[in-house]
Amino acid sequence: MKRKPLVALVGRPNVGKSTLFNRLVGSQLAVVHEIPGTTRDRLQAEAEWNGVAFNVVDTGGIEIYQPKGTRDTSALAEGSVEFVPQIRAQAMIAVEEAEVIVMLVDAIQGITAADQEIAEILRRTNKPVLIAANKAENEDRRNNAVDFYALGLGEVFPVSALHGTGSGDLLDGIVEALKNAPPVDYDEDDEDRDTLKIAIVGRPNVGKSSLVNRLLGEERAIVSPLAGTTRDAIDTLLTWEGMRIRLIDTAGIRRRGRIEPGIEKYSVLRALKAIERADVVLLVIDAVDGITAQDAHIAGMILEQTKSTAVLINKWDAVEKDEHTINEFTDKVREGLNFMPYVPLLFISALTGQRVHQVIPTAARIQEERLVRVPTGDLNRIVRDAVEHHAPPSKGGRRLKFFMAQQVRSDPPVFLFHVNDTRLLHFTYERYLENQIRAEFPFTGTPIRLSFRGRDNRLQE
């Protein structure tokens, strides 16, 4: 797939890669914390400088092997030690994919043995490498940054990712290095408006990252049986039948009372932001656990954002079944999500690949349904038929009357009904009208809004 050139930020843990990433892309996308090992997966976003657009990828720190018994893991974030080999692998994938590499070092600590070993790894790539000497907040540190030329890589740029000092010079260096890097063909019209954005959300450890990897056919995201492995919202682009797809893998959303302060709290906020920017949200639930109150809570958050949705029941291979199992499970899910009766259910296994091939087509169909516009003539016919079959409510001898109906917007679909008095309306009749519309125009997976305007211009939604 055609893409913009890629700039990878690499280095040992806790040198400020995520802070610099946020600085370069101009947004707080990466989780930043003073504890090393916070960033695990690759995180990618677009940056632009002097008219040159490129993608920046943040990576977990490259851990250099230390002999058994001598390795210091005390500086790593709690729970990150066991992921060191996978973090390193993800960082090296980013290095392989990148056209330009920015190696971050710590201007306070100076050159370390780990820096020297990472420099040796990067030298073998034969790619342009720039050195960003981070934490150079004062003149002495900036002057001492010249020591990093001893690593034998590219030009050294003293920067402060936290305060932005020197970031302009570094961006100038990146743009210059991109001119000398091998050319990369990419679409000039590479815009999000032409891309279907699909967020994958759910409780921790329901198999979201495993599903992403199965969809992509590669180990794009770190997968672990331990809950809470994914912390940032990870974007991946792919093409399906000519359609551009942006998959957004997110951190597991725990119950509010169980969210730990600090890193996990901000990871959940990233997941919520992912829901906001998605076109379609895939809610993954665990078939072994069944539908839980937290699953319903997450579904409610999706509904609050009026996002189109499908529910993926993962780990279906692990459930003992008979001829009634799928119907009984469907009934339980429908009962637990009774406020979203329009969402399709898909029983899958990210582990075996069962029905995973239906996930992207289902999301694409949902997005098509979301954009449907109901002709005004058809809508008013539906309303007339509905009124004939079930008379509108009345109050004090006055009955609700409908004069005209029209769809006033899509994405999400909104319908406006002109009536005599909105005070005569009852929510059960609203639900009835919605069901009548969906009988002909299903809007699969998509919430629709009904608004009512009376002759006194009173508006009710």
C-alpha cells in the first residue's frame, strides 16, 4: 500500500521518545510517564514540517541483552519486564519499515553502553540516522551534546522534548534526511475522510490485539494472555477490496472503580478518544465469560457517541456447544444490550480464525448503512402507514398529528417530524416509529435519532 515516508523514534527506555513523539505530531497521542517501559507497541501519527508530510512512529525502548544475573530490571515499569523481547521486536520492525531513524539519547547521562550497542544495530541498517540528545534544557547540556558524535551515526541535535527547545532544528534535519532517503510513493490524497476508521474496544483480555493480528496476518500488536497489555490506541492502515481501512486497537476498558491512577487511567482515556474518532466501533466480548455489566457499560459509552457498532463474541472456539448454544447465547447478549437491538452479532475466534474473515465486510456494511438517506416520499409513506396501523397517543382529548417527516442528516441519521404538539408524544411511540423505519431501512448497527417539532416550534429529541 502506498504510504507517506516513515520516521522511527528509537532508543533505550526512558530517554523521552513518547514525549518527543507528542511534540513532533502536535498532539498528546502517546502515554507519557516517568517510569521506563511505558510504551510497548508501535504508535504512529502524521507530522508535517515546511510543507513535507511524513509519519512518525513511537516505539518501546530497545532493551539490550545483559548476562543472566546482571540485568537491572528495577528501572522498568511494573509488568513490563516480561515484555522486553516483544517490545524490542516491535521497535526493530519500525526500524525496518522506516526511511529515517531518530535515535534518542539522554543528554544528562551521556553515552551509555546501551547507547553504543543500539548505535551498532542502527549502523547496520544503512539508513539515515539522526541523534536527538534529549533533556538538553540548559546551555551546558547543549554544549555537551557534541559528545554523542562519538557514536558514529548522523548529526546530533540537542533538544528538550518537554519544552520544545531545538525541535525545529530536529525537524529541519528530518526533512533534509528524507530528501536523501530512498523515495517512497504515497497518495497525495491520503486523507482520513477516504478511510473507514474501525476502533476495536472491550474489557481487558478479551482478545482485541489477537483479533488485530489475525486481521492483518502479522504480529502487528503485542499479544499476551495477561490483561492490560495494550496501553495506547494503536492505528494500523490496510486496504480491503480497494477500501482504505484504519484499524484502531485500544487498551482494555476496566470498570471505573478498578482503574489504577497514572498510566492505566490515561490509557482508558485514549480508548475513549478512539471511540470518538472512529466510524465503526467493534465491541469485543469474551464468549467464556459471557455478557457482563462492564460490556454493557462500554456499549453505553459507544451509544453516547452515536457510533455504529457490531458486537464480536470472541473465543467462541472455547465454548462447549450443542444445537441450542448459539441461540441461547444470542438471547443473553440481546438481553444485556437491550438498548442496542439493531447491532449485529458475530461469533468469532481470533485464535483459530473462525469467521474473522467476516469482520471487515460487516464493518464496511455497517458504515454503508450509516450513510443511507431515506427519500422524503418514502419516509412520509412509512409514517402514514404507521399511523394507520397504530394510532398516535392522545391527551386531554387531543391526538398527536404528523404533518411531514424528513431526514435532515446522515452520519448519524437524524429524522425530523413536524407535529401539532410535541407534548402529546410518548417515548413508546418514538420507539414504534423507529422500528417502522428500520423495517424498510435497517440502518444495521447504527443508532438513529428522531426529533420532533411542534407548531409552536417546540423541539424534542
